[in-house]
Amino acid sequence: GENVEQHPSTLSVQEGDSAVIKCTYSDSASNYFPWYKQELGKGPQLIIDIRSNVGEKKDQRIAVTLNKTAKHFSLHITETQPEDSAVYFCAASMGGSYSSASKIIFGSGTRLSIRP
Amino acid sequence: NAGVTQTPKFQVLKTGQSMTLQCAQDMNHEYMSWYRQDPGMGLRLIHYSVGAGITDQGEVPNGYNVSRSTTEDFPLRLLSAAPSQTSVYFCATQKGLAVLQETQYFGPGTRLLVL
């Protein structure tokens, strides 16, 4: 089955610098790759997603890149701010069908800390 | 519009006790699911439902039961709690399974401690 590995497990960056979190997946049939942000005491919240027919997607300071050949995808946060401090999860799934409903697999998470 | 609500927020159980974690949504989403979150292991799917009357097992279903009698509610039952079930439990909903309906919306979580 699908396996998603996420690195690093913790990341500390200076405010204003960029942060990069990387994930690899094992199942080439995966076609949907969401990223979630989880703040302390709250549930995960989707911040950006990408589908396998797209190589890059950007939303203000957040961008995600996908390399289907290498089976890895990355989250990039530029101009980091204190409110970016949270745990970030990547995930991979074969979306779009009943059989895919149980196949969304999450990475183990990255705790991002922004130093003032 | 409350989105996804979960009750209780925190619960302490003794080994062998039973309880039900409640999840409700007001978004008319077809798909609902339960995850557990343990340190260093991300989120693991316990059970899911693609509609009222339909449920199926996820990655870690043992020790848990679910039912889906209405679109809005998806309770998770622990019949005989064990310390290994100490975790944070999240309910999530999704509009459907078609492309562009895959965004999951998570509830605030229930923190469960089994002694």
C-alpha cells in the first residue's frame, strides 16, 4: 500500500526566512496531494493541495511542487511569520472513487517554529 | 454553520469501559471519517463512511465500531477501552469522492486517556 514519508520532523527558521518541508510517496497511482496545517489544540486545516497533472501551485506565500517521476512533493513557505508556527502534514491519495476513500495516507508531520 | 463538531473535548476512561465519541456536520457532506493521531505517527484512518448506511474499515479499525444512520452524524464507539486507545481522535468530512470534492474538513478533536 501507499507509504508517505515526511522530513524534517522539526524545523526552526528565522522570521522572514523560507521554510521547506519534503514528502515522498510510494504508490505511483496517487494523484492528489494535500497539505494540512494544525495549530495547537485544533484539527488539521487544508492550506494547499496539488493534483498529479500539475507540477507547481502557489497561493500567496505558500507553494507546493510535485515531481511525479521521483514521487516527491514539497511545501515552500516564504517570508515566514510567527503565525506560521504549527505542525504541517502532507498526504497522498488516489482520489475520485469509493475504493480510494480509504487510501489517503498522511505523513508523520513537521513541527515548524518561527524564531522572532 | 458550525462545520464539524466533536464531543466531548476530553475524556478519561478506565480500562474496559465503553464510550461513544460524537461527530456531527451541517455541511451535507457525503463522506465522513474517523482518525486517530498519535505522536510521530501522523493521522491514521479508523473507519469511514461514504453515505448514510454505508461504513467501511480504515487502516486501524480494531477495537472501534461505527454506524451512519443519518448524513449528519457519525459516532465512534469504543466497546472496551484499552490503554493503547489513548490518543487524540479527529472526525473529518468531505463533500464527495469526485475530483474537486476531496478537501477534508476536520473537527477540533477529542482527547482520550485510558487508564
